[in-house]
Amino acid sequence: MPEPFQGEHPGGEGLAGGCIEAGALGWTHPAVLGAFALCAAGLVAFVWLERRSPAPMLPPGLFRAPAFSASAVIGVLFNAGFYGLLFLAPLYFQRLHHYSALRTGFALLPAVGVVAAGSALAGRLTARTGPRLPMVVGLVVGAAGLFGWLPAGPATPYAVLVAPMAAAGFGTALTMPASTAAVREAAPGARSGAAAAVFNAGRQIGSALGVALFGTLVAGGLVPGLHAAVVLGGTGFLLAAVLAARYIPRAGKPT
């Protein structure tokens, strides 16, 4: 049995750290370039070790299944967009609308209050239709929610942002359980646990990158950076929807 992975992967730390520091230091600063080099070296070392191991923690053969690879990428994309938005929204409400921390928490309820409903609906739809339909629908709805932040500015009424926040949260919640089902179905039974772990790791990487990259974008100005971030995040959701429509099978179809 392979040894369980302990601690953070240096490649992931390098990628997130490079994105975070790039906003303050610039993309060509030696510290930023060094962080990205650490990421690349960590990734190469991990792949080399896994390919040589008689019992790899992450069997390389898993990535030969298009549905598995697509699901892993989708997990990175939708977590980056959603959690990047959750990072910027409090900054927007507190700095531009001068909300207190408590009021900001209540202001974010439309984004997080729909998660239970979206997850429950995703389970029912996935059981009936397979994971592709709820994934595509959820990702398109989530993209609409992110793009709905484009009118946000210093004088934008809170009511204008309620529907975009709800759409982003509901779309993410609809996508997540279906994506987990898709990645497990794409792997052989004995490797379904490893497949689910890869998907969850991808989601965590997406969360870290979303916060790091979106934080970098607002370094030059909150409103322009917020607009650039939601365009980037919404585009990522749409790209994930295309991947789901192309590579995730319908119910009963082989992967």
C-alpha cells in the first residue's frame, strides 16, 4: 500500500505563493519566478516518483479516461471562480459600502444559503440523468452569477447583487456532487477512492489559486480588479461547462 501523503505539496505552495506575491512584486520578480520554478520542480518530481512506484498513490493510468481528466480540471475551475468571488465580495462590501464584519456576513447569505438546496437537487438529477446535465446546468448558472457582478461599483445597490450571488452559489452547489459522481464513475472500482481524492485535491488547488489570483487582480484597484476577476472566473465556469458537455457521459453511457 502506498504511504499516505502528509502535509502540503511544495508544487501547490509554489503556485499559490507565486500568484499571491505577483500582485505586489510583479510577475518577473525573482521571488515570484522562484515560486513558479518550485511549482514546476515539484510537479515533475511527483510525476517521476509516481511513474516509478510499484504502488503509486496516484496511478497515472487514471488520466487516460477523458471523463476523469475533465472532471479534475472542472473541479479546479469552478472552485477557483466561486471561492475567488467569496474572497473579493467581503472586500467590496466593507471597503466600498462600509459594511461591518457582521453585516458583510449577512450580505453573503444569498451565495451560501442556497448550497443545501443545490446539493440536494444535484443528487436527484444525477441519479436520474447521470452527472452531465447537472454539471452543465450548474456551471452555466454559476457563470451567469459571476458575470452578474460586472455592474458592481461604489454606488451599486445591494439588491442588484443578490441574484448574482445566489446564482454563483447555487450553480457551484449543483455542480459539485455531480462532478464527484462523474470522477468516481470514470475510475475502476478499486481506484474510485483515489479518483475522488484527486478531484478534492484539484478543488483545493482551485480555491487557493482563485484567492491568490483574484487578490492579485485587485492590487491595482478594487473595482477594476473585481470586474477582471469575475470575467476570468465566469469564463472558467463556461470552459468547465464545455468540458462537461464534451467529456462527461450521459447516464448508462461508457466513460
